Amino acid sequence: MTDVSIHIRNLRSAPRMNVLRPLEFFLAGLILFLVSQGLLGPLLADTPDPEGADILRVMWLPVYALTIGWMVITPARTLEVLWRTPLILTLSILCFVSFMWSVDAGLTQRRGFALVMTTLFGLLLASRFNWRELITLFAVVFVVLGVMSAVMSLAFPGIAVHHDIHVGAWKGIWWEKNTLGAMMAFGTTAALAASVCQPRHKMIWWGLAAFQAGLVLMSTSKTALLALMLALAGIAAIHLIRRGFGFSSLILIGGGLVVFIVVLMFSIAPVAILEALGRDATLTGRTDIWLVLADQIQARPWTGYGYGAFWDGVYGPAYWVRQRTQWPVPTAHNGWLEIALGIGLPGIILMAMSLLISIVRAAGRLFRGPEVFWALIFLILVALISISESNLLQRNAITWVLFVATAARLALPRRYDDVSVR
């Protein structure tokens, strides 16, 4: 065989790195920006409602069409990812079919479809990008969001800084400070994970991580600050664990002891601890909401009220919650209660299983690969934030996209860890 023919054969068998690949990254990053619900929502809607303006509903249609078309061009990998994520798919489908018993069938059908498409986009990311590409993509998107938030807060403080409540707290390109804090905690984690994926550029990523950590502080969100501290401690612990088994045992035992002490202290004197942390014993009124919602969940424990339907309507089921709490409660401020209100206890069980299985899979990669620095820490942060925020099973939301993409990538065989579809 001639040298020319060998060269041609190698070209044909090599990955097709063409102009379409950068376009894939750009489109994926653009959609991640849209599902972050930053900038466009606060500018176009009056309230923190992703459907608050007609344009915010219409703009998702081309995104859904692109997602379907994108998945169709790689059917083999798409089917494999779908096959390996049965719990996540079941959850999404359950949300959609809950229109059959929803208090507002049309609303649930529309929002359930949006959730299914959001889930499919997360699965698409897992099928199109390997771990290094995926983590870098996430990190770049969060850096862009962080820069935009900093510019908005400095240049347009009337829009991007709180003035009525939480005076002086930055909210950036979102509606309120807690969202900025949570996004930048995720961004810090992604940047530090990217530094492991790209060690030659680690100083740049460390600087970007520090920048985003600073935005967490500017948000004054205590939940986000706790998440940031946990992320930094977790990433440091993973580095230490990889230095040797004996030392890792010490870290794991020490970490377990700290968790035990914290739980014990909260059990003995929760009010004193919360007050010492600067929080009221009701978690800024959250526990009052949770107590009222418990009664609503007991009324329909196995079906819920239909996905996305509980809080809509002037005289819907949320009416009684608002009457008893004497303020216009917008959400459950708890991811698990939100699921129970939408699709009942089966939804909670499926979500808990999905989260637990993903965490176990991520923990199984403690001693191999860079993905654990993102996957394990991110999943733990999602679990933490879900206690005080409605961050699970959210349609057109970046947290759900990241969860699905991370869980699906963990579900794929290890032989795909450094392989992407081109």
C-alpha cells in the first residue's frame, strides 16, 4: 500500500474535527446561557417567572427543535444515553402525564413538555461531549454569567443590586441574590474542576474561580456561602484522598465526624445555632411554609396536584397556603416539597434514587479521572441547596440541565470518558 493511500485512510478514520465542532460548543453554550434564565428574564418579565412574557415562552420553541434535530443526527449514542437513564426519563415523563390528574391540565401539559425537552437537552450534552469538554463548557458559561453579573452590578446598580430588602446585596443578572450566589458556587466548582482538566491553564482557572467566589460573597447569600465552603473543602479533600489510601481514610473519618457533630448540634440546639449564624429559627419563614404545605401534600400524597400547577391560579390550592402564611408565597422553597406538590411521593422516590445513584457513581471515581471534581461536588451542592430552594425538576433551568448531563455521563461506560461524538 502506498504512502498516499495510507494517509488517505488515516484521514478517513480520524475524528472529523471540522468547522461544525466549534459551532456545537457555541450552540450548547448559548442554550446553557438561556436556561440560566439570567438577564433576559429580569429585563423582559416583571416577576421571577420564566413565562412572565410571551417572548420568553416563544424563544424556547427553536431551542426544542434544535435539541431534537441534534439528537437525531447521532441516533446510536442518543439511544444509549436514553437507555442508561431510565429513572430520569421516568421522572420527566411522569411530570408530563400528570396533566391527567392536574388541577390545571393545560398548564401542566405545557410545562411538562418543557421539562421533557429540558431533560433531553441535558442528555444531549452527555452524548455529545466527553468529560473534559463538558466541564470546560460548564466553566466557560459560568464565567460569562459571572462577568455579566459583575458588569451589571457595577454599571447598573439600580437593576442588579437589591435596594428594598437585602440592601446592597448583588443579584447580578438574576431576580434575586440567592440565585446569583448559587450560580457562582456552581461556577467556582466548575472552574476548579476545569483546572484539573487543563493543568497547563490552571492558574487562569484558579483566578476565575476566585472571581466567582467573590461574587458569592457579594450576593450575601448564606446558603450559597455554605455551598461554596463545602465545594472548596470537598475539592481539597479529593486532592488529599488521591495522595494515599491511609490519608484518605483519615480524611473520610474526619469528614464523617464533622458531619456527625454538626447534625448532633442541630438536634440539641437548632435555634441557638441558627441565631449564631445570623438566621432566624424559621429559615426566613421557610419552616412556616413547609408546615402548611405538609397538610396540602397529605391531601394528595400519591399524585400531587400536577406538575407546575400548584402555585398558579388565584383560587387554586396555593390560595390556602397564602392565606395561612399571610404573604404571597411563590414556591415551596424546598426542592423535595415542590416535587411532592407536583407529582407526589413517587416523584420524591424516583428523584432520591436518581440523586443517590449518581452520587455513588461519582464517589466510585475518587481515584480516577478529573470528572469527580465536578460531578461529586456538584451533586452534593444540588442536594444541599434543595433543602432551602426549589431547584429540582425545574423546566428550562440550568441546574436541571447540569444534573441530567452529569448523571447521564456518569451512567455511560468508562470507555466513553475520553470520547466525544464528532
